[in-house]
Amino acid sequence: MREVFPETPLQRNAHLSERFQADIWLKREDLSPVRSYKIRGALNAMRKVLAEDPDKALFVCASAGNHAQGVAFMCRHFGVKGVIFMPVTTPQQKIVKTRIFGGDNIEIRLTGDYFDDTLASAQQFCASEGAHFLSPFDDNDVIEGQATVAVEIARQLGREPDHILLPVGGGGLSAGVRSYLGRDVRYTFVEPLGGASLQAALKAGKPVTLDKINTFVDGAAVACIGRKTFERLKDVSVADVVLAPEDRICTTIIEMLNVEGIVLEPAGALAIDALTDVAEAIRGKTVVCLTSGGNFDFERLPEVKERALRYSGVKKYFILRLPQRPGALKEFLNILGPEDDIARFEYLKKSARNFGSVLIGIETREAANFTALFDRLAQAGFVYRDITGDETLSEFLI
């Protein structure tokens, strides 16, 4: 592996260590050549295939992001051909990066609106062409490759950590790290709330497919944990699995960007985000968080910031029933506090002869300011509806 890229740094983070009263280290997989740990599994699996069959001509994978980039990078390194299937909906930034890493050694095929369709196309192509399919996680050689993260952590730290937090998508990283470090280390497995496939499998005693997933944490939003990965994780306690809300992950992305200058994709921020859930358990311990990826498209930053503000309680949206009379708007504006800022103001419709509905977004410095604001609105006789947490209305209006 060292012939391909240097080990990623293990860095002590003073900000998080002070905040959580622990010795917290970040294993910076976001600083690998492809900005994620996926290069490890691709390298190991392809290396073994080529050792057995040096004339192997074609590798295939299906991926919307990090796995595609890892496979592309290794196709160029080994001088072999690869066909990478990606959903039609894949952001252009990820397609461009994959093409840059693979160069003339790869072909990108865009097919299917959803990953399941893309995967089916890739596997059908493999069967017809006799190519080797590279699974993003459900492959023992991929799992072994991801385990090299743990090898580096133990060497860099000089010992095993007391506690390690691992992001979970399909389970390849977690299965590899746990297989290497063993049961003496305390683990926290972190899944996005909208993609809790490991938790579902542990409760069912076998891998199950989730009815619905939230794709915001695209690097870890997997509908079904891998069968081979689950075989290595099936004795994990459900109590050691943490579900991270997507909006809370946004606050972690913003915090790490603003405070530390570290750019993390949503999946890359999972382990750090879950420190809040295990704060008591890690106090005084040596803790490692895996920052598993930094492939963040900055076009998403406005959405991430918006979700972070709403989760933190310092931004709210509500529909105000505004009297249609002179001075009513001025009355409302005078009710706002000195730290309340109007971020959105839009007349929706005139709902009655004497009233109109207005969509209002307010940003403030402290969440407690909204309690005072809503009290003043009620005292002045204004009728409003807080729609900040209403997913349906938010989707259409915000």
C-alpha cells in the first residue's frame, strides 16, 4: 500500500479534546489521494485478483462517489481497464473527479436514476463480459483492505485506543477495523438516522432492506448492510450503534469547517458528530474518530448551513396571518428583537378579505430569543404557525 500512497495522518484535535474532556484523535482518511478510505479496499481487492490472473483485463464497479474514485485511481495505477457505472443523477463534480483519477484507463457509464438500477446494470455487464465486479463493501478482500486503517492507527498511536468511533454505510470499514483491533477496544458504530441498516440487521438477526432511506449522507446511506460485513458485526450490541440526525451532521460539518478548516462530506463527519452521544462514556479516554471522507461539493454548502441553523434552533420559518390594514407590517417589525433578522419574507396569498398569509424566515443569535418573540406575537394578537419542522410544507415553501 505504501507504494501507492503514504499513510493518512492521525492528528490530536485540541478543540474536540477540550470540549469533550477526552484525548481525541482524528484519523484523517479525508486526506488520502481520493479523499476517502475507499482506495484501500479497491487496492487490496484488485491486487489479489491480478496476482491470481495477471491478464485480467476488466474491472467493474457501481458507485455514485468515493468507491468509484478509489477504483478509478487503482485502475490507472495497475494499468488495467475499468468500467464504472454511476447513476444518471450523480453530481457532475463526482463524475469529473472519477474521470481525472482514472484517465484513459476507465470508462464511465451513466445509467439509472437510482443506485439499485445502476448496480443491476453493472452486474449484468459483468456477467456478459466476464469482468471482475468490485463490491464497495461486501467483499472479504475489500474488508481486509479497509482494515489497514486500524493497522495505521495502532502504529501511529503506539497502542490501541480506548474507544473508536466508526461511520457505517455498507459495513466494510467497520468490519475491517473491528476484525483487526479485536473486542478489547470500545466501539461506537455511527449510522445516519435515515439509513440505519446495521441497527435494523442487528434487531432482525440478519441483513434486511430498509423500506426508505434518506440519501443526504450519500457516502453512508445504504439500504442493506452487506452480508459478509454483517457476519463480522452480528455480535455488536445495538446499544453501541448511534443514529446521527442528518441536520445535526450539518452542524458538525460547519463547526469543523469554521473552527478547524477541515472539509468533510456528510459521511466523513459522522464519527465526530456522534461524540455528543457518547460524551459521558469517553470522558478521560483516548478516543479515535475516523473522518472517512472529504469529497464535499461546495454547491451543497448553502443547504448544509441552512439545515445546521434550523437544527441549532437559531433559524425558524413560520406563516403569519397578517391583517390587511395600514401599519400592520410596521407593528410586526417593531415586535422583532435586536438580534432577530428577517431572512425570508414572502406574501403567499390573501386568505381572506382582511388577512393575508406571509411566509417569514427569522435568524437570531440565541435559540431562546424565539420564545420571547413568540410571546410578544401572541400578546399583540398575531396568529402564526411554526412550520420549521414540517417536512411537507418546508419542501414546498422553503
